[in-house]
Amino acid sequence: MALVTPFDLPELAGSISALPGVGPATARALAARGIRTWGEALFLLPVRYQDRRRPTPIARLEPGRLAVVRGRIVSSGRWGRGGRLWRMVIEDHSGRLGCVWFRFKRAFLEEFRPGQEVYAVGEPTPAKGGGNLPPLQMAHPELYPAQSVGPDHPSLGRVVPVYPAVEGVRPGHLRRVMAELVRRTAQRIPDPLAGLLPPELYPLPVGEALARAHQPPPQATEQDLDPQRSPWRRTLAVNELAYFELALALLRRQRSQAPARPLAPEGKLLARFLDALPFSLTPGQQQAIQAIRRDLARPHPMARLLAGDVGTGKTVVAAAAVCLAVEAGVQTALMAPTEVLARQHHRTLRAWLEPLGVEVALLTGSQSDPQATDAPVVVGTHALISRRAALPRLGLAVIDEQHRFGVEQRLALRAKGHNPHLLVLSATPIPRTLALALAGHLELSDLPQRPVNRRPVHTELVPYPQRRQAVEAMAAAVRRGEQVYVICPLVEASPALEAQDVVTTHRNLARYFPEVEVGLLHGRMEAREQQAALEDFARGRSRILVATTVVEVGVDVPAATLMVVLGAERFGLSQLHQLRGRVGRGNKPGRCLLVPGPEPGELALERLTVLCQTHDGRRIAEADLMLRGPGEALGRRQAGLPPFRVARWSRDAELIPQLRRIIQGWLQEDPELASPRYAAVKKECLRRWGRRLGLAGAD
Ligand code: ADP
Ligand code: MG
């Protein structure tokens, strides 16, 4: 999803070039950062502040902390060999401070004479050199004669915002431009949310929040000046989240009221399917199937998310839903994120359903079979949502999104039929609050436990210097007749990074294990080659498969017991957790060896240790979220997270349950949000999200 610009309001559509001080060069520099309009510029927020409101007594200066000092010059002049330095000593009632310049304009410094009162602004550091120098000194401080400093001084007596560096624009210049922008715009930003949310959630109207962000008031507290904890940040974050949650609530209601063909078969096919399974269902699977059955029988489209960690058996539940739909006489589509996975689902469903007389067709990008779209069950990739694949009888859409698709793709597939029922399978390894927030338009079914016979994959860290151990473990597994995955972070060698690439690793291992076939699988191979490599491995023709994360999603090879991950620190924890779920799927336990690169860094090792200690996908996701943040932990596009300007899932997700309750209250009070109290909020919500989410009333 593209970045949502919350305030691309008509009021803020003015070009930044229209601001005084923004000439062509500045405008170009800002445009290079994606800033063209006033609205965009307002969201260039300070990263921190310099509190220059009052001088600090010299005795209370702290090294490394910017301060303003007011004092009298004791001495000033050239210093050192050849007079290449300029030194000054300033004194106040509490002590003495050194100032030093390594490069300087002599004429400027000569203006300052001993005895004169000055302000110096800078970061004190311990002075080297000893002698009778003051203990702290400022290098290259800003210097202002005290008698020239009035109450409106731009750099003194106030809090100064520090903006992210914009190449080609000097910080002081940027500050003046932003101050002018705020003066002209902040008070004009309408805020229909203000007054509808409690102050602890939404402390300020949005215009006021932006004004305070850019121009902290003279009485700002320490908390106000912490961009992470400030009321303005809270306001801006909640503003984004509230409109998003409202959009999801509207979407949920819209879907729950749309007409759909009820599917209420007797359940004979489902019973035959379950009877033929070689195992019995877990309680979670049973409950999920019951919920799906209830949903399908209603005259409104089902919208259910089946959330379960890797290996919790979501496919069986999906197949049960397929049986119900087929018996009810409608067509079912199952969409998978990759061709490899689509083919795997095709194989699984065929093995289960064809003995029951149900045809299962495959429709992928690399193979288009015009007949396929007539089959009662169609399995495919994105090709299914392409325009060519019309599925007119579609009654049930199952999306195995494996944390790769987002809200928008779900909607695209749905648009294919006449409000088909929707079942989304997700292993998205995120905390529950977050799952609820993201899947706000879906009902949630959890698969909390793994089927009994699956043991967690024993995971160890093998330091780079000991990586031979991993090779020995591979040799032992191969001797026992088992199979091995070797996962590499890159496709091609990158000498600069010294990463273990898949091609070189494949070559080396093929040489090392001449007695067995070593397969190669990566995303840059043709789909057909990928499929062949996977088939060879699934059939046991190749014993070792060297692969990139292509195998991450749902590949099922029961004889694979060992996974070796090279350059392990380069993967997200959740991704590694998904990966290791590929081994130990048969009756032998699985083992995973994480081999980091030569210089993984301490934090990376700490992260990998989490993985050795726990097998709880949600705990791992939380650790990942804490250590890396969701964008990185999941990959933006993979997670389908709407990228907000200010809100951060890791920090703000906890606010969502409360927001959601409040929004429910609005909709109860005024279902259409048509009253003056809510109309503007709804309008703004539709402006931001209506078209993206297909909300009724969006233009
Ligand atoms: P995922 O949730 O990761 O998609 P799968 O549906 O691929 O998991 O199931 C993982 C494995 O567990 C498959 O081999 C499947 O046949 C098996 N399985 C599923 N449900 C059960 C069960 N109730 N008892 C035993 N094995 C099961
Ligand atoms: Mg799966």
C-alpha cells in the first residue's frame, strides 16, 4: 500500500514554493524527500528538540548534552603552535567553561573581548590537555553578544526543533520555513475527531498537535519535548489509527449486510472427507469447522480469518470448507501466494477430494488451462485474481495468505463472484491485538494447538567458526536416509557482504556430497525448474535441497528432518520460525541449525537465541516486533500493514481495543454516521480509505 497522506486536504494542497524562503533549490531539495505540498511538509516532524529556553549554570553542565551558557569572557585569543586554534574561557557565578575553534573567521572572533557578556550554545565535552584549562569545553559553540539578544531571538530563549537532515537545505533555513508554514496552516486544519475521543487518547486537536510539534510552546514540559511520548505524537498516531479502524468497522458492517448465497448442505461430503482422514481433528480444528459451517449457512458473506501458527493444520480446515461449498453446488477457489505453494495445495486437495469424486483444477501464471475455471475446485496463484480468470460461479474463496497478502488482495478476489464467502488462512506471526487490528473486517478463528504428533523443532545456534558441525550433522542425516534443507539468504554471491549465497553453497555441497543428489531452488529460476527441484526433493530423488526462502511457505516434505540456515542473522525471527516448520513434519523429530555469518553482531545473536528457547509463534513475533519493529520484522508488503506516518504498530497497537470500542459506540448511536456529530468523521474516513477498501459511498 502506498503511504497514506492524512492531510492532503484542499486547505493544505498549496505548493511549498509558495512559502517565503523556498526558492527553486530548496523546493527541489524538499521534493527529493517527497515533500511538495504544505500538507506533506507538515509531516516532516522534528526528531528531537534543543531546549534553549534558559542558560545552564556552568557547574551543572553535563558532557554531551547541548546547553546554553551565559557568562563573561575571561580570555580570548589564538592558541597552540602557530596560533592555529582559538581559545576562549567564559565564566559565570558557578565556574569556568572553555571554548575552542579549530577553524574560524578571525574577524568574527576578534569582536568578542574579555569582560564582555555572551551566550554560548554547544555540547560540552571533557577538555583534554590539563594545565589550568576548565574541565569542560565546547567545540565550535554558537556565540551571541548578550546585549544583542532580545525576546524574539530565533536561536535563544526558546525550544528549537531539530529536523531530519534534508540534503541541500541548511537546518536553520529549514526551521524558518517550517515556522512560517505552521504559522499559516496549523490553525486551519479541521479536525472532526477532536471532541469525539477522550483526552488521554487524543490530547489535542490535530492542528494544535502539529503546531506544538513544530513550535513547542514556552512552557513545554520534558514529556512534551520527547517526540516519542509527547501529546502531539499521541494525537497524530491516534488520528491515523482511528480513521483506519473506522474504515475497517464500516467494511465489516458492509460485508455483513451484503447478500450472499447461503450454503447449507447436509454435510455428507464433509463427513466422508473427515472419515477418510488418517487422523482425528484437534479441538481447534473442530471449532473452526463449526464456525465456518454456521457462517456459510447465513445469507450474508462469511468473512473469517483462520489464524494458526505453521503446522497447526489449517489446510484440513480449508478442505472441510471446500467440501461444504462443493456439496452446496458452488465453485471454490483457493489462492496461494506462490506457485510452489499453489501446486502443493493442488496436490493435497486432489489426494483428499478426488477419491470422493471432486475434481480439483490448477490455474497458475505459468500454466493457463481454459478448462480449469469450470472445475468445482480451482487452486491457483495471483493468476486467479487476474482479469482473465473469470470465476462466475464462485461461492467460496479461500486465501492462504501466509502473511503475504493484504487487505486489498482479499477484496480483489472477492469481487470475482457475487459476494462469495471468504476464508483467509494466515500464519501471520503477530500478536493477537495486532491480528485483530489488521483483520478488523474479519471474524477470527484461532488454531491454538498443533496436532499432537508434531514436536517442536529443536533449534541450536552454531557459531560461524564451528560451521563444520553443521556439515557433519548433514552427513549424519543423509546416512540415516533423511533429507536436509540448506537455506541461504541470497541468490548470488555478494563479495561485499560475504554472505553465503545459494549458488555457491549448492556447488560446494554438491562437491562435498558426491554420493547424493543436491538440489537447488531459488526464486530467480523458472517456475517449471522450481517445481522440478521441489518435486525431486519431495520424491526423495535429491536428498539435500539448497534454497532461498522460496520454501518458507507451506512446503510439506515429511522425510526432511534437518534444516541448516546460513547467514541466519539476516532473517527475521518470524521468518526463521516459519522456515524451521518445514522440518520434522513426518514421524521423526526436526532439528534446525542456525549458522550466522562471521560477524553477526551481538543483538542479532540475542535475537537468534530467542528462537532456540521458544516455539511459540506469537512470543517470537512479539520479540521480533520489540527488537526490529513490524516493518522490518514482517516486511511491509508481506504483512499488509498500512504504512502510517506517525503511528507505529509496535508502540500503538495497545490503543486499538479501546479505539475499537469507542468506534462501535458511534455506530450504535448513529449507524449511518449521518448526524452532524459524525458526518465529517465519516467523510474524512471515506476520503482516506474509501476507495482503497471499496467502501460504499467512496467516490
Ligand atoms: P499449516 O497450518 O501450516 O498450513 P498444514 O495444514 O500444512 O499446516 O498441516 C501440517 C501437517 O499436519 C500436514 O501434514 C497435515 O496433514 C497434518 N495435520 C493436520 N491436522 C492434523 C491432525 N489433526 N492430526 C494430525 N496431523 C494433522
Ligand atoms: Mg499451510
